[in-house]
Amino acid sequence: MSVINEFKKFAMRGNVVDLAVGIIIGGAFGKIVSSVVADVIMPPIGLLVGGVNFTSLAITLKEAAGKAPAVTLNYGNFLQAVFDFLIVAFSVFLLVKAINALQKKEEEAPAAPPKQEVLLEEIRDILRQK
């Protein structure tokens, strides 16, 4: 089997395609959540703590000297990333919880017994009556 045929067989398996779709949707979802955090959640939080813009929070390790820029530790960007992660993680948790609840309801629904079992129960009931 040629390498191209092997690769085609590998790439067209259901799991690989599902994984690719999940990664693409996850990337788009991450951008949406980052926007929600940066544009909707963080401004009120910044206002509550005194009008602080979290992305501009930094510690200057070395001042700018001549043409050399200042060396800063940008912990505000880190805080922003942490908030993004927490919201994405919580969203995924809620999604998985909802999916598990739906699966649990499907499992709880009693399945109709097979015809053979129904017939055997009817025969049993007739024999009990005699």
C-alpha cells in the first residue's frame, strides 16, 4: 500500500475528522470567550477595583535606557489569560454536564421488552390462572 493511500485511509477515519472539527470549533469558541472576558467581564471588574485595566498591569524590571525599551513583567496579560481559561473551563464543564444529563435520561427510559419475553410473560400469566 502506498504512503498516499495509507494517509488517505488514516485521514478519512471518523475519529480523525471528528477531532479536526472539534479543534476548529474549539478555536472559534476560545476567541468568543476571550472577547467576552476582555470586552464584557473585565471592564466592570476593573471599574470595581478602581478603574484598573488588567492588560496594562506590569512591573518594570528595568527602565528604558536610550533606544533600549523597558523590561517589564506583564502580569496583567497573565491575569487576563487565567480569567479566559476559567470561563472556558466552566463553560465546557456545563456543556459536559448537560450532555451527561441527556444521556442519563435516555438510559433511564425503559426499553420495550423483546416479543419473545412478552409472549413468555403471557404464557406464564395464563398458566398461573389455571
